[in-house]
Amino acid sequence: MIAMPRHQNESSAPTHLLTIEEYLALGEPAAGYTELQEGRLLVSPSHSYSHMNVALELRDQLKRHLPRNLRACIDLDIDLGLSPSDAPGHSRRPDLFIHQRAAAKRVVKDGGLIHAHEITVVVEVVSPGPVRMDRVIKFAEYADAGIPHYWLIDTVGGQVSLTPNRLDEDGQYRRGEAVTGVFTTEDPFPLRIDLDSLMDLDDLY
């Protein structure tokens, strides 16, 4: 979460479905990270180094191509906006997302979360374990939230692939084909990503 950490303990676990405001008031857990699914608090272990390295390397490549009005951010909560502010909320922490620059200025000034309608692309690096979360649950949630592009990055077996999914007029993602090697696109902006380099750790040794 992006609120200032106030490490919660077991006894402070919520006993009711949370709104986004209540979720933010919890602060960070002592370990791992949290998300909010229909008001239910989900606590997950921290990602591995290699998982986070993929997101960091992707952000570095994206920054070379981003239009002036967009920014790339990793590991922050977003408000999916799937319910009224006083109802049980929905918040996810994508591995990376591309959002309007104006949204970042608002959050820095006023606090709160970046909203789904301010996001152009959301990216998840598929973990070896909870693949259903990224491929099914978040696939549906991000579509319901109206995020135009959802990219899935798969690193299983040591080869990186990127599957671009584009929101169609019916509000559902049109599933793309998995790309390996180099990913190029003109939508939502001209872009070239060297996928193999996302897992290249040779420079660390």
C-alpha cells in the first residue's frame, strides 16, 4: 500500500468488509503486501528478486518510449473503482502500470490511490504458483475496471513471453498471442521491448 507504514499485528486484522478508505488506514503489513478483493483483505508474501527484477527492467525500457503525459510505476496499489466509496472496495497492486502523469501529481498532493480510469496499461508478471489469480481473476477485474490494456508476462522455464490483451467495445479483453524475443506495438504508443533482457542477470555478477 502507498500509505505510510504502521505495521499491523494479528489482533488488528479487520472483522468486516473494508472500503478503500479503511484499507488505506490499515498501513503496511509487517511482511509481504496486501490487496483488497470485494472488501476482503488479502495478504501475500513478498515477490522474489527475479520477479521484481523483471518489473524493474521493463520499467527502464518503457521509460524510453513513454509519451510526455504518461508515467510507469511499479508495486503500488490502485483503486479499481468497482464499487461506491462507502461500499466494500477493490484494490490491486500490479507489478507495473502505466498511468497519466496528472494522476501522480494528484496522489502526491492529496494522497489516496491512482484510479483505474487513469491507467492505460496494467502488467502482471505471472508467478509459478497463483496463475489463476493473474490469468482469470485479475483478467476479469481489470476488464471490469475499464483498463484498456492488460499485459501478462510469463517467465516459466526461463523464457520470457508477453501476451498483450486489449479491451474491446464489449468491455472484455481480446486475448492476444504470446510474443517472445522482441515485442513491438503501436498501441497505445510506439514501443519496442527486448523481452529476453528482462531476465538477464549477467550484469549482477
